[in-house]
Amino acid sequence: MKSIKITNVSMLIALSIVAGYFIHFPILPQAPFLLYDPGNVFLLIGSFKLGQKIGVLMCFITVILFALITGQGGPYGALMNFVVFPGSDYMYMVNDPLELNIGIPYQLILLTILVVYTFIFYVPSLIKLIVSKHKNRKLKVS
């Protein structure tokens, strides 16, 4: 990579992290964990300007740094952000002569796998944690 390209990548990553850190709000009031942050806009601009591979690399670096700096979303939020961005990047940038739109099935398959994994492994442990806290609360009251 040339030094100008490295500078562009680092500036766009920094802008993405700063925008995500300072500007985020819930999309739906009923689901406060679904947050909108405009950080991916800078990554998409970088993907258009520098290419898809560098766009995915920028997304990977941004997701890791954002998770380490803020902890917002946890590992599942970071993983979902990394899965969704390359699919949308591919969907917008591919000049597909057959108009297959490969980005949409890519996203659907990966997100389905992640949701199934979450329901199989994460939700039962979360339910056990909630039940144990509820039992401890009843013991303290009586």
C-alpha cells in the first residue's frame, strides 16, 4: 500500500470510530440494543474509493477497535456488524451482468447461522442466569 492509501484508510477508520462513539441512538424504543451509528458510512465511502478488499479490512479493524474501546454490543454485536457490512458492500459495488445480487443471499445465510447459534448457545445460558438471579432475590426477601 502506498502511504496516501494507508493515510486514507486510517483517517476513515478514525472517523468511523468517532462517529460511532459519539452518535448512536436506538432505532426502536422497544429494543434499546438495536442502535444506529453512522460509522459505517465512512467505511462505505472508503470501499467505493479504495476497493472492496480494503473496505472489508477497514470494517474488520473498526469492529475490533470499537469493541475494545467501548465494549458496546459485545462480541455478538461486533460479529454481526462485520457480517452485515461486507454483504452490503458487495451488494452495492458489484457490476453483476446476470443481476444475481449475491450480497443478499450471503447476508441471509450468515445471519441465519448466527441467529441459530445465538439461540442454541447464548439464550439458554442467559435464561439460567436470569432464573438464578430471581431465585437469589426471593431468598433475600424472605
